[in-house]
Amino acid sequence: MKTIYVDGGFSKNPIFMHLLAKAFPENAVYASDISQASSLGAAVVIHPFWNKKPLPEQLVSLKKIENVYL
């Protein structure tokens, strides 16, 4: 099984998210809620080079979208 993560405006659109889950029933579909996603991604990449502390576990909030009929 593959996983699809959606970020940004489309992740907040329930119709789009449910249609995506329906279009890919063999995949798990998640809507993410990430503030400043690009900045966070860059910080995670360089983290080991400037900070020896572990990354916080709750950096990303995910909501699983079920394949339901609309």
C-alpha cells in the first residue's frame, strides 16, 4: 500500500479529499496540517548539522481520509 499526503489548500477541501481517496482506494490518503511547510522541510533537512537534540514528534498533524461515498 502506498500513502498519499496532501498539503495546502486542497487538504482543507473535503470534496477533493474524498474524491482522491475514492480514486485511489488501494492507497491511504492523508490531509496534512503543516504551518510553514517549506520552512519546516528545510529545517528538518539541516537539523542534524546544527542541533543534536531529537526532532519534536508532533511537527505534522495528519488526518486520514476514508474512502466513503459522497
